[in-house]
Amino acid sequence: SSPQREVFVSRGAFIFAAIGSAVGLGNIWRFPYVTYDNGGGAFIIPYLVALLTAGIPLLFFYYAMGHRSRGSAPLAYRMTHKAAEPIGWFATGVAIVIGIYYAAIIGWAGSYMFFSLKESWGDNAEEFFFSEYLKMGDPGISLDFVPAVLIPVIIVWAIVLVVLLMGVQNGIAGFSKIFIPLLIILFLALVVRSLFLPGAAEGLDALFTPDFAALADHKVWIAAYGQIFFSLSIAFGIMITYASYLKKKTNLTGAGLVVGFSNSAFEILAGIGIFAALGFMATAQGVEVADVASSGIGLAFVGFPTLISEMPGGAIFGFVFFACLVFAGLTSLISIVQVPIQALRDKFRVSNKASTAWVVGVMAVVSILLMPTVTGLYALDTMDAFANNLGIVGSAVLAIIVVAWLLRKMPVFSRHLNAVSSFKLGPIWMALISITGVVLVYMLITQIIAYATDGYEDYPPLILGVYGWGMIALLIVASIILTLVKWPKKTIDDMHEAI
Ligand code: PHE
Ligand code: NA
């Protein structure tokens, strides 16, 4: 049977789905610690520069690609040029890698919803997270499973399967329509509660006091671009895929602005709420906010549990906080998984349901084999670093070099968008894409050198070799092999009809 192309019935459905994808763990879990680690208040400057000059312009770029071709990432690239197809597979591969570990973090958050109600961590939150919950072993590779982590990860994949089998409109858009408003209400309640905690002001000071010297550090700029890309879900093929489900006459740029600004608003709100809460905790313990804002993964799963144990009404606060992480994470995860699902449909002409079952099945198995083990955290952290700093940036660099510079598609894209959109794009947009290209090339080279010379987090070469460099190499090889597979004639015919 020939697969039916799916659609979003309205622009509203698309906007909900796109916000569902954008607002995720990146906003609640990643943004606050990235901001804190990179100059606090001063980080807002590179962050806004990256949003306005790179994030939103690239969002439009990918919308144009997806909407024009009405196809998955590989098909959309294939339509710009035969030789560009591997870029689409590479972006699809990055989405797969991210989905594999992202599911695990959602699983942890699910466990912590219930831990919040019964655990009293006191000062032991760190030991609890790493030793009791994750049962972390020495860095290496092992198949020693941790049942307490395994079960939530399986549940996450089961939910993803059910939602995606319901299709783009009923599943993806329907799920986001329920959970995004719920998330906003619950999260606003948390932020307001945090702002009334004693010491909240100290936390906000710590977050927003600008360290302007940080602006001279190129790492801070790299972090800002990285955060914007991750947070807007660009360069993973998601925006190409979602835009391909839109009807011909859709105001794309208007939708893009709504999505871009909603995501950043949510992110800054999360920063405020989380730091207000950390301010309370620091005050209660009589220490500096800097001491409690333990960086990275620890912020949500160590800092927050400590806080929950200390504040009045902490159990409910914690339950709601981790529920927010779960809702935000699930709506993003379904968007990630839709990228390979659509790619498989287009290239192999399998039915919608079969493609969904295959993709979710394979990703779930890999995720379940790698993540809930005593060494899962090393895999997760390495995959996160390499997929974001090399994978996403690499995918965006290739898109700009090949599609914008070599194939000169920008005028075509701007005509396409302007024909259907309210906010018109012209020379400034094209210039911003080119400047972004230059910035990204620089970032990518710096990052490759940094990982090659300094490694990452002192992890042993085996870990970096497998989950970092090996993973990137596998994506490149797989992208080339998949490109060599011949396209079904039907897909090519549809494609000619689309342009
Ligand atoms: N944008 C999501 C967030 O901020 C993360 C995400 C990454 C979603 C990749 C989809 C794809 O958490
Ligand atoms: Na986001």
C-alpha cells in the first residue's frame, strides 16, 4: 500500500506541535545551568544575538526546505541536489542519537516525580542520584542493568509508540495541545511559588548579575549558539519534517516568530524560577548560590531534590517540577522520533504504521540497552556533548555551505516563504544566514580541535571512541550508504509534483 502523506489540519495544530518540540528539557534543565556557567546575566547578550541572527533565520530556512519539498529531511535535501542527500540523513541520525538518550532523562524525571513524594534527601541528594538511583559504576561499557531506571525508560518508549501510531494530527498535535497548556499552567505556578521563597532575590542576582568579561570568551558564544539550536530544535530535521505536513498556503514566517519567541520566553521564565529556588536553598544553608548551582545534569537531579527536602510543601513542589520535565520532554521526544519515521516512509515507501513501529522499536531497543545500565550516564553525557557540539553544528554548517552557498537556494526559499507569509524575508535574512555559516564553521573547527586534544570530561578513550567519535563516524557512513539506496519512483514523482 502506498503511504498517505499526513497533514496538520490547521496552522494552530502546527504551532502547538512546533512549540511542543521546542519547549523541552532544554528549557527547564539545560538553559539555567548553561546560563549560569557562561557569564550569568551577561549570557543573555550572546543568547539573544544567537536567537535573532541565527536561530530564527535558520528556523525560516528549514521551514522553507520542508514546506517546498513536502518531504522528510533526506528528501528535502535530495530535492536541492542529489549530492546533498547525505546531509538530510546525517541530520536524521543526529535526531536518532538525541532521542536515544533524551528518553532516559525523561525516565529519570518520571522516577523523581514519585521520589519527591516519599524521599527525604536532606544533604544526600547527590549520593542518592548517582549511587542509589543510577548505581553508577566505573567509566566503561557494561550491560549491567539497573531495574529502577530500566522500567521508566520502557514506559517512556511505550508512550512514544502509542502517540506516534495515532499520527501527525491526532497524535503529535493532539498530545501537544493537551500537554503544552498544562505545562505552562503548572510551570507558572512553580515559578510564582519560587519567587515568594525567602532568598529568591539572591538567586536572581546570581543568575542575572552580568559577568561581562565572559563575552570575550569564545566558549560563551559557542554555548549560546548551541543552546539556541538545541532549544529551537533546529538542524535535527524536525522543522523540515513538520513544515512538510503544512498545507500549501500557510503563513510560515508568522508561525516561526510565534514558536521562536514562545520558546525563549519559556526558557527565561524557567531560569528565573529555578534560580529563585536556588537562592532560597543557598540562604537556608547559609552558603553562596554559586555553591548550590552545581552544574550540568546535577542541577535538576541533585540541586532540586535537596531543595525539595528543605522547603515547606516540598513534596508537591517536587512532584509538579518533575511532572513538568516529563511533559516538556515527551512532547519533544515525539518530534525527534518523527524525523526518522518520515525519512523511512519516503525512502522505502513503507506504510505509516510500519515505519513508526520499526523506528520506535529500534530506537527503544538501543536506548534500553545503553542507558539504564551502571555505565549509562557516561554514554549519555558523551552522546549529548558530541551530538550537540559536533552533530548539530555540523549539520547546520553543511546545510548553509551546500544549500545556501554552493546551490544558491536562498532566493528560491525567500520567494517561497514570501508568497505565503506575512513577515517578508529579503537580503537581511540571506546575509544573516551567511554570517551564521561563517560563525558555525569557526565553532565547529574549534570544537573538533578541543575534543581531539583535550578529550571530554576526563572520560577514558574507550568511551569517547565509542559514544563520541565512533557515533559521529557511524552517522557519516550510514548517511552515505542510505543515500546510495535508490529512491522509489513514486516518491520522485510526488516530488516533481510538489515543486
Ligand atoms: N528543543 C528541545 C528542548 O529544548 C530539545 C529537542 C532537541 C527537541 C532535539 C527535539 C529535538 O529541550
Ligand atoms: Na527549547
